[in-house]
Amino acid sequence: MTDAAPQPAPPPSPLQQRYTSVAIALHWAIALMIIGLIAVGWIMGELEGPAQYNVVQLHKSFGITVLLLSVARIVWRLMNRPPAEPPMPAWQAWASRAVHILFYVLIIAMPLTGWIMASASSDAPTRYFGLVDIRLPGIPSLDAETRHGLEEGFEQVHGNLAWVIIGLLVLHVAGAVKHQFIDKDGLLARMAPGVFGRTAGPPDEGHGAFWAAGAAALVFAIVAGLSFAGAPSATGPAPVDGEAEVVSNAPAWDVDYGKSTLGFRFTYMGRPYEGAFPAWAARVRLDTDADSNEHIPADGYVRVAIPVGKITTGEPQFDDSLGQGDWFDVTKYPEAVFEVKGGIYKLSARDYEATGVLKLKGATIPVRLPFTLDIAGTTATMHGEVTLRRLDLGVGGATAAEPAGDAEWVGNDVVVVIDIVATRK
């Protein structure tokens, strides 16, 4: 009995050609960012205050980066054919192509829906890595109701697309594992050469990097430029005295803006915060020599104009939200005006009350402002405080004013604090 002749070893599988270096870099950069963004998206709602604001801003910034890289990836793919796939059953080839096409759709749709949602939101702007407020043109200028509907609708779509991407990732990874460890056809090495095996290299190193990068840069430049062009100015000069002269024989007072302040106090999630109006312009006329009379006003006139786009709290997550449509909507209403026409009552030697109107966000609201006035020669020092209810003013209507579960809330009462030093002309 003789031993059977040894069987020849099967011929080694030919090495697969890999993707180009640019395609590989874009693939893994986009993949890792998407996985990270989905993971962060699950925990963002558990954060509060500045931590939540910072994480949300990073989430939006990396999401926009995914969109830009995806534009570059698609342009590169159109200009460079991928390497041939190893032989596989027709249904597998069909499934592979379908998953890849869906991925291309989703890496555009997922960040784009998030960007639309963020552009419609009145909670905070979208600061691209803290450099520039970049929102999709046209959306911030829509009315508040339309933007609210867009935000809610695209928030739902954005969340659902995340689950679709998770499902496709599972299929994609399962297919790659099958090819690597069951079929052993070297497919996975095409996108991760050196990690999952050797390859024969790319067909060539590709061409069109300029066009791929240029397309992404062009998209960013167009959107950033239009967003910047439509943004309200937050650094322009304070409003000047543009009202017609009001008939008043009272002495005029020059405000010393270096010694005067307008501020406010509010609560966020039960914690007290303070803010300031760093730019404002005032016209003041008042007869401080008038007799005290709580029924007949002293001769006087007051007009204070405040560019609301410059309001500051020292907290970026608050400051960036205040200019949005649901709050002060500075695009449509850049200025708030408090005006008193003949309604300043002298109650005692130093106690006064001004009865005027506050014009804010297109509404006119009566306001009674009690204040004290200390006179030393020709210098007057004024201090006043008044409590305004923000919901009555149409400010932050979508934000709760009382605790309600885990939702953010801002107290309804806002105390405006006025300290003015002025000199009689």
C-alpha cells in the first residue's frame, strides 16, 4: 500500500489593489467623525449650562466638517474609479453597492439636516469651531413660527437618520468581517492596507485633489459669506439722537457714559446671573427744581436707545442665544427704546417715578420706573431698578420660566438696574 501523493497547495490569492491614499484618508476621517458624533449626540441632552453649550457647538462644527469632507469625497470618487472588487455572488455585489450608495446619501443628508435644524434654532448660533457664526442662508430670516416648525421637523429627521446610519454601519462592518475572516479575499485590506493584509497598491495615486478640496472650500465660502452678509452688526456705533426735538423747557443733562451703567439680573436653572448693555445712547431733560407732586409730573423728557445685539452676560451660551429670533431677534429688531414724554413724577427731594413706554420687538409696553436722584451741584447721580417679565415682552417664549423635568428654564422676572451720572448743561 502506497502513500497517497501529496496534494499541491492552492495557488496564493492574488493581491487586491487598494484605494488611493486620498480616498482612504477621507473614508476613515468621515467614519470616525460620524461614530463620534453619534456617540456625543446621545449624551448632549444630559449636560447643562456651559458644558452643554460647548459640546453642542463642537458637535455642530464637526458635523459641518463631515459635510465638507463628504463633498470632497464624492468629487474624488467621481474623478477616480475604485479598484475592482474580488469575485463574489451577485447578491453580495448588489448589496455592497446599495450600502455604499446609501452611505453617500447619508453622509450628506445627516449633517445637512442637522445644519438646517441648527440654523432654524433660536437657542444658539452655529459657531464653526468658535470662529464664525455660519448658518444656512435664508433660514434665520424666516418668521419665528416657520423656523420653529423647521427645527422640530428636521430634529426628528436628523435623529431618525442616525439610526439608519447605525444600521448601515452594522451591515458594513459585518460584510467586511465576512470578507476578511471567512472569504479571506483581501477585500478589507483595500481600505486599510498594512492593517488587514498586503495589497498590490492602487491602480494609480489618483488625480483631482485640487477640485475635491476646492469644491469643499467653495461650499464653505459661499455659505459663510452669505451667513456673514445677513448677520446683524454687533459692533456698530450706538444709535444716535435721531428723534425730533421734544417740546420741553427743562434743563438738558449730559450723561457720563464712563460712569454710567445699564445692567440686568436673571436666573437660569435657578442660579442667579447678571448681564449688561454695554452700548446705549440717552437724551435727558428734567426740571429737578420742581416741587414734589405725585399727581402732576415735572417738566422732562427721556429717551434711551439700546442696540440689543450688544447685550452681554459674560456667558457665551447665553450671549449667542440672546440675538436669536425667539429672544431679541436682532435681525428684525436691532434696537430697544425706552421713552418718557412728560411722565416724570417727583415724589420727594430724591425719589422719582418715570412713567414711559418700552418699545421692544415691535411691541410697545408701558413701564413704571421708580428711581432715586442725588444732586450735588450740577451733577446728578441716578439709581433705579424695575422688574420686567420677559414672557410679557415676547422674549424667550419657547423657553420655560419654571422647572419642568430636565428641560432648561429661565426665570420670567428680569430686574433691570440703571445707574447714571449726568451733568446739567
